[in-house]
Amino acid sequence: MTEILQDQLPPPQTVENKLPGVGPCDPDDWLQVDEAYAAQMTYRAELLAENREAVLWMDPAALPAAQEVLEEALHLLPGLGFERVGDEVICPDGRIVPLDHQQPLLTLGHLVQEDICILQKQGDEHVLTGAVLCFPANWRLAEKAGKPLIGIHIPVPDYTDDIARRVQRMFDGVRAGRPLWRFNRLSYVEADLHQPRRKAVGEVERFDRSERQCIIRMPRTDAVIFTIHTWVVRR
């Protein structure tokens, strides 16, 4: 097990929160860098190298949306301690990441702590058309690829039909330049960030795991981006 911990949860993520629990997010705040950046990025690189089929997937039709996400992220990175030099980015931990616009999700997976999911409107629903998901919490990318929102959240116990409708309306209503955010917080037995199946349920839960989730509308492709920044702290 790889144990990577932050010092503490951000204060906004320590309060009680009910589904869907969404609020406005600063347009420049959907990416963050914290004290676990270097360790998390090392783990992400291992997963992308050794288990890529489990953590990276994209419908080829989603390439323009994924490229737009990378472009939008590159605008924010200098303010987070990154430096762009030509077709490379120097990261806060000193790594140099080449920019590959034909593999934008892979590039993002090596740049930022956030997992990134692309959802695009097909008919009346938003469908998952691509993701780099290195740190899943009790779900597998292969099982959700190409599924609509309700299919992605099954079998989340609290995800009722009413909440499903509210979440779909939220995804329909989010506007470019006006992102939203929410968080969750659960107790875990193990600290491993990569838990496509929750480990050791029923034992002593020694860690709190919290996801900061942002919802961003891309201005050009109209795709909705769902980002997940994960904190794990000792209880």
C-alpha cells in the first residue's frame, strides 16, 4: 500500500455537507497544488506507466474537449508554481513534462494532482467520454466509461432519483467562466489513494479521505469537466 498523507483537510472541507452541496468556485481555482504534490505525482506516474488501461480512457470523439481542458489548465499553471518553456512544463517538484496535445489527458495526468473527467451532452444526459482517474474511491473507470451520470453514480446509496435530476440540471446549467465546487468526506481503513474497490471495510477506520470536486464548462467545446482533488489525512 502506498501511504501519502496531507497535513490536514482544508477548513471548508471539515464541515458537514449534504448532497449535492454545491457552491460557486473561483474561475481560477479549479486546480490546486498542496504539500502532497510531489508524492502524489510520483504515484500517478507509476499508475500511468504500469496500469494505464485502468486509469486512462478516452472516446476518440472527446479529443477536442480534452485538448481544450489542457489549454485551459496551461493558463492557470504559472500561478501554481509551474513554468512553461516551449513545449515542456517544469513542475513544482522539478519534473519536466513534455506537452502532448494528441494525448492531453495523459499529459494532464503527469502535470496536476486532480483526476479529470470529461462529460458531454448526448441526448438528455451528460455522458462520461474520457478521464484520467488515478485515485478512484470505490469505482472503476472501465465500468463507467461511456455511461450517463446516473450510471456513473450507481450504486452510491445516497444518490436518489431526485438528486440525480438535480445533478443533471446542475450540469446543464453550469456556465463557462462560472465553475462550481463541492466536496465529500469519508473515513477509510487504508490510506491508499488508488482504491477502485474500497479496502478492508469493517476494520478500524484510521484515515479521513476528502475529495474537492469542481465542475467547469469549457467555453469552446461546451464539454463539462469534473475534477477531483483528493486529500487523505490521519484521523
